[in-house]
Amino acid sequence: MLRAMRAPALLVAWLLAAAAAPAGAASVLIFGELHDQPDQQRQVAQEVQRLADAGRLAAVVLEMAETPHRTTGLDRGAGEAEARAALAWQGWPWASYAAVVMNAVRAGVPVVGGNLPRQDLRAAMADATVDGLIPAEVRERLAQAVRSGHCGLLPEAQVPGMVRVQIARDRSIAQVLAEQARAAGPEQAVLLLAGAQHASRDRGVPLHLARIDPGLAVRVVLFADDPSKLQADERREAVATPQEDHCEGLRRQWALPRAASAP
């Protein structure tokens, strides 16, 4: 398993190799995180700073912000409130991602929302054509992840729609990444920060990138404390922060409507 202390040298080697790729190929560096693990976000913020200092960072794409929102045009001295407004930030804890965003803004690097807009989620959920974007076995992996993520509480009839939303989000992020990579210099990288499921090579954004632009040089980094069977090119160590049992909290939350509707 790769240790975190070796990561900068590995990334430099990867960027040099990507720079030698065929003309038009750009580098995409995908970080898959667990959203409730602060050390993972801290490490990504450091990577943003390191690549920006080296002049190698073309853009940062986030799952946590929706397309088409971006910080393009913000002054390097812009404050956090301005960055949040530019990204139309909502729903995600800003404190967890502020350093990732602001390290890029202060370096003059655009931060770009990649996620599917909320108003498009219902349409994606009902769109059966989305199923054909990935193979059946990949849809089943996503379905299992949806069931597990909802602790077995989600009615089975809702699973296909939730899988379509995941696929549509991955495709949206991949389209934004490809757009940013095409605009990047030959020795620059576009960095994506997204949840580990979105980042995994066997089910997420990389599958869609391969269809959109097969020439892209893509590297996927996941963190070693992720227990899921997700696929990456590199695993990094991270300090684990204990969290409340997600499933227990979800069971309590789902029990409230049932209790309120009981006679």
C-alpha cells in the first residue's frame, strides 16, 4: 500500500508521464473521499496548493457544486463568501471544503461545479435511457451501493431511479472534467474531488470519461480507510475520524414519519 509521504513524488512522475502523452491528451487527477473524514479533505487541499504552486493546476472540479457554477472571474483576493456565492454553495458543509476551494481561488485557478443541477434530478430518475450508459453489471454494483448506503431501508422499487441519478451525476461530472481538460495546457492537471463511489474506476466518473475522451490520462486516488471494494490507481493513508453510526441515525430518521402516521 502506498504511503502518503510518497504521494508528491508519485504525482510529479505521473504528471511528467502525462505530459508526454499524445498531443491533445491532458491529465485528470481524481480524488475519491469519504465526506465525513476531515483528513481526506485536508490532503486534497494540500494537493491543490502543491499543484497550483508548481503551475500545473488548470482547474478544480467539485461534486459538491453544481454545473454551471464556477469561480471563474473571481479576483485572487476574493473572500469565502464570494466563492460560496459564485459556486451557489448549498447542502454541503463549507468548513470541510473551504481550503480546497480557497487554495485554488487564491492561486487564480478556477473551481468548477460538476454535479447535475438539482432541478434535473427528477428527470434523470425517470429516464430509462440512462440505464444504457453503463453495462448491466456496473448498474448492479451501483444498486448494491445504493442499498448499502441506505442501510437496507430504501424500498426496492426506488433503487433503479436512485441508480439513474448516480449515473447521471457521474456523466455530468465527466463532461465537465473533459471540458476543463481540453482547455488545459499539455503539462497541466485538472483535479476532481468527489465521493469515493463517484471516483471508482469500476463504476464512476472514469467509465464515462473513457467514453467521452479516451485520450485523457486519468489517475484515481482513493484513501486507504475506505472499506468498499472500489478501484483506484493509488491508495493513500489518512487519519480516520470516528463518526456516529450512519445506519442508526437513518433508522431513527425514517422511523419518525411512520410513527407520526400511525393511528
